Amino acid sequence: KATLDALDAGAADFLPKKFEDISEDRDEARRILCARVRLIGARGVARAATPAAVVSKAPDAPSAVALGKRPRKGDYDLVAIGTSTGGPVALQDVLSRLPANFPKPIILIQHMPGSFTPAFAQRLDSLCQIEVKEAADGDILKPGLALLAPGGKQMELESRGGSVRVRIKEAAPGQTYKPSVDLGFSSAAKVF
């Protein structure tokens, strides 16, 4: 809660107290830390803390992409949002503007340790009109529901029995980002 409050107050990013929550490999944890510091430095602290997610149907949108079967305006089946630094504040800003009757399912992939995602999902749920929850293996996508990938794991989608379900998997060795936006979006693209 203190971390999420700090992000609301303008913090640019956060790290867990234990580097093991970032990576079991200390060298990899150092690389991740250095990359995040460089990213904040390149953007500037004020910009990094500013909500920057843009829900877009363009396939090259940097922060969020709505995926669908046909490239016609309004003809999409899923909203997929992937974020990293500055993401928690941006997600809160974007999701809190959606109406309770939002007509599409939403998946959220935020680079965040597993110790933070349950509290973050609860916080978003309390601030939004749509339902937000941390995804669990087997969850079915449905309109007006945003499923947040659990930290430290991978979230993919699969089509089964006429519905689309979430699959939560352990990260493979060497996968730096857990959850990975690339893996989640790739599985969504295959399904949709």
C-alpha cells in the first residue's frame, strides 16, 4: 500500500526491498536496476511519473494495444495494456475512466513483483467502475473485467470450449520480465 501511495504521489518507480523479488541472479537484478534508472533518467522524473498509457488500436502503440480480428474501427475483441515504469499511475488513470458497462475484456500486464500485484489489483478495483482482479489460471475473459497478470509469473491466453481463458505459468529460466508483455500480447494475437 505504501508503494502504491508513493506512486500516486508522484514517485517515478519502485523496487522491492529484496533483490530476489526481481531476479534470483544478482547480476540480472543489477542489469534490471540499471536499465530502469537509465529509463527514468532518459525520460526525466516528471515525465516518467506522468500517466503515459494510450489505449490505441494501432499495432505500434508504445504502451497499449487493442487487439482484434479485423482492422476496422470499433471492431475489436480485447483490450490489452502492457506497462512498465510509470505504469501503475497510468493504469489507474486509464481504467478509472472506463464505464461499468465497458463492452470488452481487458488484460493488464504490468512489470511488477508478485508481492505487489494482489494489492495493486485490489486498489484498481476499488477505484474503478469496471471489475479488476489479479488473474488466476483458468479465468475466463468477459466484458468489463480487467485481469492483471500476477507478478513473477507469465500470463498467456488460450481459446478453449468457445471461451478465452487465462493461463498462468511459471517463468522459464532466463526470462527477464515476469510477467512479460511480449509473451502475453503474442498469445492474445494468436487467440484473436
